[in-house]
Amino acid sequence: MLALLRERRSLAKRIADCKHASGAPIRNRSRELVVVSELEDIEPYDYRFLSLLFELTILEENAEGSTSTGVVPESALTHALSGSYEALSFIAGIVTSGSGVEFASEIKNHSLFQGVSSRGGHIINEGGKSGQESFRIVAGEEQLVEVNKDGTMLIFRKPIGNALPGTVREAQLL
């Protein structure tokens, strides 16, 4: 499996070089959706895995630096991702949590909580709002991540997963 991932990474670099040379954008979300829609009998886990694989490929292609989405200054934005709301919520939990980090949330978001828990974080308060709601994760006044219900995610700071135990993160509705 690792050999296949290395091969994919190598191909992603070559594709990025071709896209840069031709002036084509790195991200082609409509092409990603076509690829996924052509698969038969795709289960939710497989869909989430493919979304993450697409994101890893895009991160590899953008290894030399990210581009701004126009939402925030380019200097503040480190990554802009797209995918399923569940996959992005999980990623948000992973990148903002760490061992001993305490996490308060205004929303009930199982995927977010799985991501937090997988990094050793602790859910200390779970709000009552459920469903696919846009939210942001903050540390004090600093916004770390924004996940939108349209399937986009903005990461504003790196590295953000290396917080000290007892650090409090908060998920807030947008």
C-alpha cells in the first residue's frame, strides 16, 4: 500500500508541474466529483477515504505554497480543502486537537469529535445543535479552522495540532 501511495505522490508532483507550466489550476473539484460518481457501490467509508486521498494529493501538489481563496489574506491561510462535510469535520478535529486538549463545542458533530478523540483530545462540552452547520474552531480569539456546510475548509495556522495539555479549543457556529 505504501508503494502505491509513493507512486501516487510521484505522479501528483508530475501533474502539478504540468499544471503550473500550462497555467491550469491545481484544484479541479468538478473532475474529482466525476471520478467519484463513476464508481459503483461506493460506501460512506470509501467516499471519506477518497476525499482524504484527493486532499493529500492536492496538498502534495501545493507543497511549494498555498494559494489564497480571497476569503482571508494569503499570509493567514495555510490550506484550503474541499470534500465531504464529514471528512472535513474529522480533519478539523485532528488538526486542532492533541493529547490532553480540552474541546468545547456549540454543535453535535460526530465526525469532529472522532477527529478530536483520535488525537487524544477530550470533549468537555457538547452543544445541542445537530446537522451540517458551518462552524469554526478557535483558540481564544484566534481562528484556527473554518468548515463550511458547502464542503470547503480553511486552515489558518500551522502547526496547530501541537497544543499543550489543558489547552481549550472551541467549535462555534458561523
